[in-house]
Amino acid sequence: MAEVSKDAGTIAVLAKRMVEERLPKALALKERIDKGDVLNDLDLAFLEQVIADAGRIKPLMEKDPRVLEIAGRMTQLYKEITEKALENEKKRA
């Protein structure tokens, strides 16, 4: 029972972080990249932190399909950002 409660608390914290921090930052980043910009050092640090965090919550993703679905959607968004940023970098070179 304690494990379920701990998982529920972790999910709540992750959801709050995603809604208040990660998603708005990712959407702003995508908007900037879609306009032809490239990733800067802060952007790369943000994406690296997101990837590191995803690795830490992998056990939780495997337990809860809701977490897995949201993580998958966010991963797709980050993939779109990085692919477009790479395309923009190549255009500048």
C-alpha cells in the first residue's frame, strides 16, 4: 500500500512539473525552433535534464500506462524540436 501511495505522490509531482515547467518551456522552444532558430547551451542543458529525468522515472512508466502515454507524447515533442533544430543548424552551415 505504501508503494502505491509513493507512486501516486511521485506522479502528482511529475504532472505538476510537466504542466507548470516542462511543457511551457518545450512549447516555447518549439515555437522558436520552428521559426528557424537553433538550440543554445541552455536549451541543450534543458533537454539533457529531461532525458536524464526520463531515465530515472522509467520504472514508474512501466507500472502506469498513463505515465507512459504522457512520457511518450513529451518524448515526441522533444524529438520534433531536436530534429528541426538540427535541420536549422544544417541550413546555417
